[in-house]
Amino acid sequence: HKHQMLDASRDLYRYTLRCIRMRMKLEDQKRQQENLLLSVLPVRISMEMKLAIIERLKENNDRIVPDRSFHSLYVKRHQNVSILYADIVGFTRLASDCTPKELVVVLNELFGKFDQIGRA
């Protein structure tokens, strides 16, 4: 009887340990997904998308049901906005010659100059 209790305790410990590890792995994946989303979308839009997904899960009792619409629109109205379309000559070569961080710095400086010109 004592050995059975020890075996059951070990099994329970192993099961609990697996659950904790799985939970930590899921939390890490969730953080990675959120960071990826925030790296490509503004915070406001990513939060709206996240809330919409949570609401859809609640409506369907936590079952994942595909969204039948093509996509949801996350629109925010802005006043006094100009849109500039630009073709950066030599961009492909520039992108291949720079590290991603250097490319972001160059593009940030370039678009900053466009902003300065637009304010003048």
C-alpha cells in the first residue's frame, strides 16, 4: 500500500511538472505572438483585434470559429493628413547592403525629412 502511494505521488508530481512546463511554454508563445503583432501594428489596432477575438471566443463558448467576413476594419479618422507615395530608387540594393537596424534608421531619417518638408 505504501509503495502504491509513493508511485501515485511521483506520478502526480510528474504530471504537475509537465503542466507547469506546458503553461510556461504557452505563456512564452503568447508573449512572442503579442510582440510580433505589436511590431507590425499600432497598439490601438492590435488591442482592438485582440478584444474582437476574445469576444468571438466568448460568443462561441471558447471554441475557435473562423471569421466568415473577409476581414474586420479597424479605422481611425485623422484630420489634416497627407499621403506621400514614393519609390526609393536603389532600395533593394540599400536593403541588401544594410543590417535591418541600419535600414530602419535610414528610412526613419528619410521619412523624417519628408515630414519636415510637409510642415514647411
